[in-house]
Amino acid sequence: MIGGIIARNGRLRVIRDSRVIGEYGIESLKREKDDAREVRDGLECGIKLAGFNDVKEGDVLECFRIEEVARTLS
């Protein structure tokens, strides 16, 4: 599925030729020259990754978020 939301507080996994190149934080996310907190699917945006600047044509970017959920007693 290609879709969803790119959120500034998320992390991006860079996939090239079916291999994971690495996981990076989002340094900046822009939509129409303005900073954005999130961008929905179908809209163009600019993304700068923290510590990675070798994005090539054909790379797949997967955005994900790590959440900690408190354990509950049953």
C-alpha cells in the first residue's frame, strides 16, 4: 500500500533494491515552502533526513512511529 501520512516526529526507513539502507529521523518537512507537521498522501512535499543525503530515484521511503504503551495488569 502506498499512502498514509508523513509526520515530522516520525522516522523514515530508506529501502533501495529491496534492501533497507537505514532508518533516519526527519530533519525538516516542508509543504509549499512552509514548514509542516504532517503531509497526507497525494500531496507533494520536501523531506530532509537527519544524517542521510543520498536519496536516489527509485528509493522507497517508509514512515513509521515508535510508541511506548504502558503495560496494564489484568
